[in-house]
Amino acid sequence: MLELFQTSEVQIRLVSFAVFFFGLAWLEAFRPFRRAIHSRFVRWINNLTLMLTGTLILRLLFPAATFSAAVITQENGWGVLAPWVPHSGFAIILWIIVLDLGVYLQHLLFHAIPLLWRLHRVHHSDEDLDLTTGLRFHPLEIVLSLGFKTGLVLILGPPLAAVIAFEVLLNATSMFSHSNISLPRSLDRYLRWLVVTPGMHRIHHSPEPDDSRKNFGFNLSIWDRIFTTYQEPNGDNAPPKFGVGQFHSTNELYVTQLLTQPFRGGVDSYPILRKQQEERHS
């Protein structure tokens, strides 16, 4: 059973990835929000190489970990929510909402703890925000994220269908929320009542630490509203630039630099816990 689902999962994720990637790339080409600072070709090659490196590591070391966990919990009836939430039909949507809350909290952790921020800032150091930024994560962050999500599945007990649907949706919305697409202002305003839009998420990629502590959501916007981390976009305005202050060199575009970036430089006041410590001692 697991081998069948592994094969289907790979096919589903590849097809959905291709559809969303090329669809968003087409929209970025015809409705760009902002002109690029750096070479699109160089950025894309290195961002995608970083993504493929992380994907290869996962496939070699932890093949289908979250999906295996879902099968195990389903076959053994494990999970604190499994007895209360059905495993089929409309309930799949409820499972996706619960898993999305978990990813929102995980994102907060990567911004809160200095060591985790060192990994996550590889994602934030991109100075040209587009759909490939939504794929640009350090392999160590990808491994830790997999461990977090696998633990979440084991604790909560969602069905395999919900886990696959959530992973496909998360990948698609990550590319969308980071995309360099100029949406009509009214459309962006209505969409962000439900999902994270590019206009909403651009604030999070400001080089200003206070702005980077807003709009953490990748998928649903409700968590930022509930936990008071939501910041309303001001019309068509966006941060005048993106990135992290200490990584502005063109040399930082290359995958060799991206892989070593967590081990270079200081963390400044970006991590939430570091900021709180500074305020207590000031």
C-alpha cells in the first residue's frame, strides 16, 4: 500500500508543481510587479539548484517520511485528533487547516530562535522576490521542517489523503505568495481574507526586522489575523527593497554561497528572541 502511495504521491506532486510553476512564471513575465535587480537566469539556476539539493537529500535519507507516518497512524488508529475528525470527504479541508496552523507555528520558530534564523535567512536574503524564492530554502531547514511535519502527523493522526493534499497546496501557495505578479488591488484585497497574497507577503521580506515579524503565513491568512502578526498592505506599496542587510553581494546569488551562508556573519536583531533580549537590557 505504502509503495503505491509513494509512486502516486511523486506523480501528483510533480504534475502539480509543473502546472503552478509554469503558470506563475507566465504571469510574472506578462504582469511583473517589480523589475529585477539581478539576472533572472542566474537567480533561477541557483535557487532551483538549492531546491533540488534539498529534495535529493530528503529522497535519499528520508523517503516519504510524512506519508509513511500518515499510513502508520491510520493503520494503528493513532493521533489525538483522529477519533474526533473524520478521515474522508469535507473533513479533509479541516485537516488541511489544522496542518496549516502547524506550519505557521513552525515558521514563527524559525524567526524566533537565532540558530534556526541562520538557516531561514537563506530564504530571506533573496533580493528579487519571485516564485523561485518560495522554493529557496537551505537543505538543513528542509530536513528540520520535514521532521517537524512528520512529528505533527504522528501526534495528530491525519489521513494520508489530507497530508498529500496539504503538501501539494503548501508548495503551490509558497510559490504564489512569493511571486512577482502585479495583481489588481481589489483582487489582492479580497483574496487575502482567505489566502496569503503576494502583496501581503512582500512585507514579510522587508530587510527591516520589525517588518519581517509580520505576515508569517504561507497558505491561509487567518493565522496572522488571529495571532496579531498581520500587517495590512498599503495599497500597491511594498518595501523599497528585499533581502537581509549583510548579504547584498552579487556573489551571494550562487548556490555555494547559499549553502555556507548560515555559518557566516551575525544574526543582528532579526530573531524574535534576540530582539526581546536586547529590549530587556536596553
